[in-house]
Amino acid sequence: LLELIWAVLIDQLLCEVESVTAPKSISSYTRLSKALDSLVEYFNNEEHCLPKDILKTDKYRLVKKLLKYQSTDTQSLIKMYYQEKVQEQDRANSSNQFDLGRLYCRAYYHL
């Protein structure tokens, strides 16, 4: 029963994060992220004791990732994007794929 409740909660949070009907502020996404963390603690406490591997599903990770993106300012998002691209390249290079060269990124913007 608790697993079903958890799945419904995650689905609702995902719908809330993905909804584009009304723009939300960064602080509202930050509050949603904190609420999600609190829900994980609640469902994982001694009384309910759902294991974290059941709680932290692919949908949970997607919601967490989207909340992180939505609650981050533009400058940090640009930095995160290029860091992810460099990590992706490192993974590709370490997995014995063909060497396709190297990606060097330099990003800047004017305020």
C-alpha cells in the first residue's frame, strides 16, 4: 500500500513540475524539492520503513533532476550543461569507443 501511495505522489510531483500552464518562481521549485526530500525521510523512517531503493525509482530521479534544473539560476544551468557534456565525453572515451576527438568548452555571456 505504501509503495502505491509513493508511486502516486511521485506521479503528482512529476505532473506539477512538468506543467507549463502557470510559470512558477525558483523558490517554489526549491520548496517542492525540500518537500520531496521530506517525503523520502517520512516514508523511510522506522515506522514505515520503505527501503530507499524502492523510493528512489527512475521517476524519482527524473523529478529530482527537473526540480534541480528549475530551481537553478541561468548562469549555473549553463555551467551544469557544459559539465555534463564533458562528463559524457569522458564516459565515451573510457568505454573503448572510437576516439572522436576532444571537446573543449569555453562559455561566457554578457549581463
